[in-house]
Amino acid sequence: MRVRDGEQSTMEDAVPVDAVGRRIVCDEERATVRYVGTVTATKGMWLGVEWDNPERGKHDGSHQGVGYFTCRHPTGGSFVRPKKASFGVDYLTALRLRYEKEREGEEITISSRTLEMVGFQKLTKEQRVENLKEVALRHCEIWGTASGTEIRKTTPDVELLDLSQNLLSSWEALAAITEQLKELRTLQLGYNRLTVPSDSSTLTHAFPNLRVLALAGCAITWPEVLQCACMWPRVEELYLSENNITELQRPVDVLQSLTHLDLSNNSITSETLTEIGHLPRLVTLNLTNTGLTVIEFNDVPPGSKTAMFPALQKLSLMDNKIAEWRVVNELEKLASLVHLILQRNPVMDGERNPQTARQLVIARVGQLLQLTGSEIHSTDRRGAELDYIKTFGMQWLASGGHWEPEKNHPSADFTTQHPRYLTLIQKYGAPEESELKPEIPFALKNQLLTLTFVCPDDMDRKPIQKKLPCSMVVQKVKGLLHRLLKLPGAELRLSYTCSRMEGIEIEIDNDLKTMQFYSVEDGDSVLVRWS
């Protein structure tokens, strides 16, 4: 026996006429039906399914040497009896179960599973479904709709619709719902499996005002995204985390209004990243955990601005495999970049001292205003850039650099490694020879400084000389001084002087910075005042 599209028979061996390709749920696991029929050496009807979670399966669609269907994963397939599978419910049934029963205080159950809905608009007894602007039908086993125009009458004002983790199997099935929701702006479709239509342009009418689209965990590829993109002509935010996106291709005549793109948790080929660099309005790009090792903008030389990603302001590269500072140098080429997230990359972890890594990034990318969510103040930038000049000054000289501008011709290799160096010495002046310091290993960076602590406002106190690691933060230095000077509870103010800059007193005004950050050197005097 076969049943009409969208219905479900009560007979054990009955399945919908269009079962192959449909989505089911079985024991709370979702799968796609790949085969309907008998299986050798067994009795009765079977559904051959490919599980979303391949660990749930047992084989690749074969049984006793006979292939019944194919799977992308060698253990992604199983055979299940029709009576164990649910082909789900239509949109309006789920809507009624979700909202009308909730309003009456009844328990909501679909396929013997009780639903708990949190975080979205709920109805009171005085409210009506017709007035809803947000509809949350996550995990409601919706396969599509069997109604004509009833959705338009039932929920005409919906602007946000969450259909994540349902049983939608195609964009056509989805379009039959959304074409009736003319006010729809935000659509969440995570963890559905939607087959790509042969001609996506025929479905454009179903998403005329869509601005935000979330497709996390839909097993979609980038070519499929581009093939579907003409359906969403006005989309501005696109969330594609946890998909099968690897090699990127250039969007042509699609996605041109995109301002936010999330490609996190995909294995992206580094060399293809620039293929999306011509999206004219892209402001935010999330590339967290995408396996990136290299980023290169070869259209311009070091020290210039690339034409790629012209509007990009915020870039997340967290949890990648970036191990070389030349990649950070490339980010300086991005004309609009002001917020960078870079933690948990080898290039940052390799410095051991997080503060040193932070300073190097700030110095190398001149327009940054935030780094990993932390604001970069003008004093942070000045300190980082001055320290950068000193740290790499010996290399600059050795490569052909000189204090006299007409003789200052560092090698191409140096300017490639340090493209901002010449800009920085134009900004601050070339470092004095006594200020130059070679790159030194971490062990020496933590060398002890002999400092003299002086209380200029209390001449009865004798100067105190102490050895401190240059990596000690100012807050800990103040804690030590509270004990040494026996001034518990006093608010200390620190500054320092050095013999190289007579008459100049430099304020130490940030408790979270290290002494090294302020370029305090061995033999300097630290002035201690309090109130």
C-alpha cells in the first residue's frame, strides 16, 4: 500500500509514495531515505537510510554483497522497518502543537517525544497565532506543508522563522512554506539536509525579503551555496558553520549584498580564500577553526593596501594553524580592518608571553582598534610600536638601514619581513644606537632588572634597590612596594627615570602592563608616590 504525499499510513509496511529522498527520524536520530523495498534473506518492507551521524550506521548501503544504495560514509547506512521511522508532520500541524497547546498549558508531543521550547515568543491566552512575528519550530519534525495558502492566513506577519533540526529534504519543500511568509527577514535552517534545486532561480519568489540565513550543519558545499544564492537576492548575513565547505569560488552576480559571512568549522583550502575577496560590502568574516595556514594578497607588494575585502572590518582567525608572522603582515594590507581575533594560533602561542605576542600584532597591523575583543588604546599602540622599533633595530641596520634618511636603504628581505618598520621610524624617529636591542630568547626576556625605588616626597625614606624580572606586571610591583614600604591600602603612583633621558620622567600608568612594556631597563630609578 502507498499513501498520498505528506501522509503516513498506520500499516507497518506502508511508506509515502515519494519516500526516497525524504527525511525521517528514528530513535531521535535523523536520516535520509535512500531505498524502499525488500532485502535479500529477510521478510517484509525495509527503508534503506543514510544517517546524518555516520556513527549511527552499520554499512555503506550493501547487504550480503548486494548494493541497495550508496552513502558518503562507509558506515553511514542502515536498514530500518517503516514502523520505526517517522516522516514527520506538516508546518501547520507543528505550529498548532507548538503554540495552541502551549497557550492552553498542554504538554507538546510529536512522535512520542515531548518538546520544550525556550528563548522564543510565547502566547498568552489573550494572544493570537496570527499576530506572531517570531515562530520557533525547532526540532518539530516538519517535512514541509500540504496546505495551499493556509500558512499565509495563519501566520501572515512572521519576520523570524526557526526551522532548525527538522525533516525538510529540499528547497522546494521549504519554498512552499516561505513563499507564504512575505515579511520573512530571518530564517534558521540548521541541521536540515536540503537537496539543491535544478534551477534555483525559479524559487527566488519564496525569499524576497530575506536578510539573515543560517545553514549551520547542513552538509552543504560552497558550489552548492553559489548555486542556491540567487534565491536570496537581498541576503546580508549568511551563517555556514560546520558544513562541507573546502575550496572557495568567486561569487558572480550573487551574494553582493553580504555584510556578514560565517565559515567557521569548515576545512577551507587556504589558497582559495581570496576568491571571496571581491565581495564589496563584507564587513565581518568568521574563519574560526578552518585549518588556515597562509593568507596572501599578491595583488600588491608589502606596505600597500590590497583591493580585496574592501569593506572588511572584523576578522576572526581563532583556532587556526597560522605559524608565521608574515601572515600577520599580510593583514596590514586590509584597508578597513580594525578588529582582529587571533588567539590559539601557533604564531601567538610561540611567543609564550601573551603580552609580547599582543604587542607584535599591534605593531604589525597599524589600523587595529581591537585585538581579540580588547580595545587598543593609544598608549598601547605607542608602547608596542616603540618596542618593535628597538627589538628589530639591529636587523634594520644589518640589512642596510641608516639613521640618515638618504642612506637608509634596508634590503627587500627586511622590508618584506617588517613592512611597517620604515613607517614607524618616520613616525617616531630612528632608534638611538643605545636603544637597539637584538631579538633575544624567552629566557633572557625574563632577565632580572636592578632597579632603585625612590620616594621623592618622603626624603626620610632611604632608596631601596631590588632585582625584579622585566616581565613582572606593574600590579605585582605595587604589591611588593606595599610590603617593603609598609603602606598597606595606599594608592601608589609610579614613574621612572633613566640616565639616557635626563630630566624626563615617564609615567607607569597601567597596572596590567609589564615593566618591559614601559622599556624600563637595568639601573633605572622608579619614583614612588602615594596618596
